[in-house]
Amino acid sequence: MEYNIVVAPNLETLATEVAVLFPQGWKLKGGIIEHAEGFSQQLIRKTSDKLKHRQMPEPRARHRRTKWIE
């Protein structure tokens, strides 16, 4: 089990930093905490979630088929 705490000076920055971690398997734990230096949010990730993320292949871009008329 992994824990991560993100600290930011305002809510917009906190939301941006937390959103970057979601695709890596992190999930929110608890609410947003306000303190003297700004705001913080705790995240949690299981080791099994981390391994599943690495095993999933990236989706390939679809190519549109076009027919040229001469």
C-alpha cells in the first residue's frame, strides 16, 4: 500500500496536481484539508493497482479510411 500527500497553495493547483496522478492508479482518501500553507489531499494506491496499470497496453490511434475519387 502506498500513500501520497499533495500540497498546493490554492485549490486550482491542487486539483491539477491530483488529476495527473489518477491515470497512475492513485485514488482519493478522505477530504481536502486546509492549513496555513494552503490545501492538501491524501491519495492511496495498492501495489496491485500499480501493476495492472503497467500491464494495460496503450490504445492505438484509429486510422480513418478514405477513398479518393478521381
